[in-house]
Amino acid sequence: MTHPIVERILSGQVAPNVKLAAARGALPIPREDLIELWVQLRTDGDGEVRLSCKESLAAVAESEWVDLLPGHEFAPPVLDFAIRVLGKNPKILQAALLNPGSPHASVAWLAAQVP
């Protein structure tokens, strides 16, 4: 279940400065929820929010991805991001594939990439 603040941000019910604070990781919400928010806002219409989300995602350590991906109920876009974008790292890819919620389309895409 997504944190209520994340739901409000994604639905556009917060002021722009709150969304930017979230993009920078400056809100007191669980890390898993921040990661989900960053993935979903990395294509936001606000360039500063987009950049902050990309920087925040880049700062997530490999070990954190490996710990979180297999067991957390992330939204499908997060698991798709982990497979398609972060999946160049074999440890992160394996962790994402261990999650039972990994989208079938993402796994099929991955299978098509393998020679």
C-alpha cells in the first residue's frame, strides 16, 4: 500500500514545493515509498522535479535495491524500472525478478533482449 502522502503527490493534490521536497527525499516517509515516488516522477512536467528524482534514484545504493526489490510490494512501474533501466546490474536484475509482482511485460521484454 502506497503512503498517503505519495498518493496525494501523484494525484497533484500538493503544492509544488512539497512535490519538489519529495523528489529530493526531504519528506519523512519510508524509503520504499520515496523510491516509488521517484520512479513515477522522473518524467514529471517540472524539470527540477525530474532532475531531483533522477539524482535521488542514482543515489540509491546497489545493496539497498538488492534488499528492497525481492520482498516489497512495489507498484509495477518500479519493478519495470528496475528490470529495464537498472537491470544492467545483474544483482539488481536478479532482485527484481525475485519479486512476485514483476510485470509479465517487463520479463518478456527482458527475455527478448537475451541472445
